[in-house]
Amino acid sequence: MQLHAETLTKSYHQHEVVNIEKVTFGAKGVEGLIGPNGAGKSTLMGLLTRRIAPTSGTIKLDTDKGSTALNPLRSHEVARIGLIKTNQRIQGFDSLTIRDSLRLAATAPSDEGIGSIFGGKRDTDEIEDQVATYLEAFPFSDRNGHARSGGEKKLVDILRCLIARPRLLLMDEPTAGLPDDITRIVMDMVRAKVAAGEMRVVVVEHDLPLIWEYCDYVHFLSEGSILFEGEPDEVKSNRVVAEKYMGV
Ligand SMILES: Nc1ncnc2c1ncn2[C@@H]1O[C@H](COP(=O)(O)OP(=O)(O)OP(=O)(O)O)[C@@H](O)[C@H]1O
Ligand SMILES: [Mg+2]
């Protein structure tokens, strides 16, 4: 599954925050999207998943079944064809227990647009098994209760996205607010799913060591535009990336 955006722009009050000539995501296993605060990374992910309406430009998704223009779709329809995003900031979740929010994400399209139509239907036993497997992988304070800390809410958001079986998962700062050991379990889980051919991933992160370790390819965004792309080593040693982001 490859996601292509062309001449994609977004302006707020005449101020252009995204202006991308051309970019493709999903061509490699794990891709990074890095750039300074305010570069437009979250806005770009919002545009790609149709949560934010573009000012101009086209977005399309190519799969083995053909090409789908995303512009006319709503975000829940985009989710249903397998393009799902985690959130940088977490709100809500307070009404459901951790276990129930995972069950819901595995069964039905929700308000946040997480669907599970693709990848075949799962019966109740299968869903219970999968929910249990995810819950056992992490030290929640109370698996049958509600997410308590910000970190637990963030983790539940990520797990809801994973259990919905995305084909392309966009992760907006997955490590922010999570302890290092939990981040590692999440990223290893993500990498294993990518290696098994179940999905591809784009990660937005300020934690550069994590980007260099997990990514096969990295896009550098600055002031709304992709200024450089390449393998981690190329990006790490690129002069423009160093000047604009790494404070060298
Ligand atoms: N709803 C909005 N209305 C007005 N301006 C906005 C809105 N959303 C984002 N912006 C502006 O767009 C720019 C890009 O913001 P965005 O959140 O996409 O950056 P980012 O790269 O994700 O930054 P960070 O690394 O801090 O998360 C910023 O200048 C921000 O203030
Ligand atoms: Mg952001």
C-alpha cells in the first residue's frame, strides 16, 4: 500500500503550514517523518488521513486492488481501507475500560474512524484472544479498569490502532509520554508486524536515536516542505537536516 500526495497545501489564515510538491509513504517498511516543532508533521498526517481538509492538492492510495483517490473520502472511510493514525495528544477514552476499548477497535468502526472491515472478519473468540495478547504484553495498572495515566491512555490509543489491523499506520510521536521500556515493546511489536508483511508504518518522532534505529527510510520536513529524504545514514549526515534541525 502506497500513499501518494501531490501539490498538497494547507493554509490557516493565509499562512501556509504545509506545501508539498510530491511525497510517497509506504514504499518501505518503517519510515520516519522528522522535522522541527511546527514544521507541519501532524498537519500533514491529518491531511493524509482526511481529518484535515487540504487547501489544495491530491492524495491517493495505491493497493494491489488499484488506486483510490482519498480527497472525496471521510476519515472513517480512509480508516476502513486500512490507513490509520495514532494521536500526538490524547483526549477522551474515559468512558470505556482498556479491555473494552480494544474490543471495540477490533470489532466496529468507531467515532475516531477505526475500522476493521479489511483483513477478514474476526469471530468473538479470536478478538478476545487478540485483546488478551495485547493486554498481557504491557504492565497496565488495571487491565480490566480504565487507563489511568497519560502514558496508559497513549498506549491504549496505539493498541487500538494496531488491533484494527491497519495496512499503513501513521504514528504521531508514539514515544512522547511513554516510559522507555514500553516504547521499546511497542516499536518491536510494530517492527515484527512490518517484517511479517502485515503493515507498513510512518513514525513522526523527535527521538532521533529511535528513528535511526527503527526506520528504513526517513523524510525531513521543514516549514511545511520535504527538504530531504533518504536512508537514516544519509539523513543523519545531511547538511540541511543538521543546520535546520539538529542545531549543528
Ligand atoms: N488548527 C490550526 N489553526 C491554525 N494554525 C495551526 C493549526 N494547526 C496547526 N497550526 C500551525 O501549523 C504549523 C504546523 O503545526 P503542526 O502541529 O503540524 O507541526 P508539527 O511539525 O507537528 O510540530 P510538533 O513537532 O511540535 O508536533 C504550526 O505553526 C501550527 O501553529
Ligand atoms: Mg506534531
